[in-house]
Amino acid sequence: MNQKLPALSAACLLALAGTGSASEPPRHDFECDTPAGHFSYWNRTVSGPGIDVTGAVTVNELRTDKKWIPVALVSLRGGADERENFGLRLYTLPKVPDNYFLEIVKPSGNEKLGLGLVPSTKDAIPFELHLDGSGQLRVSLAGLEATTPVGDFKASSLQMSCSTGDFEFKDVVVKDAG
């Protein structure tokens, strides 16, 4: 019986080793639940000339504040003190509670994605960011897509953040796009 135990252990180790080498990139979840007038964020270091980010954001609850609006943001940050950022933003306005506003974020100013708004939903909203090595960023949120030049921008981190609401970022995958 003692001889079967090492053989069984070796077989288990080989099976585990085989699954480890074919593993997929990790999936990240971030429950971003903030009181009105507050924010929270999650950062991850990134590197490489190209980066692919995929995931989904769910709006669980919106809160009201006199100065802050409910917002969820996914951005690639870089430059001096990570002050440059490119990405996407979903937000609401108290006067238009049945819609989410969607924007591409860039240092020169945000721009609408598509018509700039979609009906509000409690369903997960898929998003993608693709930074390629040739100086282009493509973003997609709720099926709307936009591209913007980023020049020689080099991302050093990915940040997911929110304010004045309960937002859930799910199944976020970050890959080096070479």
C-alpha cells in the first residue's frame, strides 16, 4: 500500500503541472461600492507596447450628491505621475436617470461614444480597450466603438474606478498585445 501512494501522488502532480502551463490570464473582479460624494479605485501595473483589456461593468445602485455624479471609469494611465490617461467612462446625470452616458477618455478632452448615451440597465455592460504599438487606442463599451490616436503614450497601469454608486467590474482580463 505504501508503494501505491507515491505513484498516485506523482500522477496527481503531473496532472496539475499540465493544467498550470496551459492556464489562461487571471480574471479580476472589483466591487466598487462608494457612498455619495466619494470614490474608490483599483490599479494594476501593465507594460508592453500593446495591451488588451476586456471585461464588463454592472451598475448596481446609483447615489445622489450635490457635487458628484455616479461614474465608472476604466483607463490606461501613464506619463509623469500617471497624469495621462486614455480609456472609457460611463456616468449618469440626475436629470436623465434612464440613460447612461458613454465617453472615450483622453487628455485632450472626452468625446461621446456613438450618440453618447444608452438606456440604463442592470445587465452587465461589456467593455474592451485595445492599445496597439502603432499609437492607436480602440475602446468599446455597450457595443459602441471608437478609436483615437495616442502618439507615443506608454501605459504603466490599468485603473478601474467609480464614484457615488455601486458598480461591479467583472471578468476583467489584461493581456500583453505585443
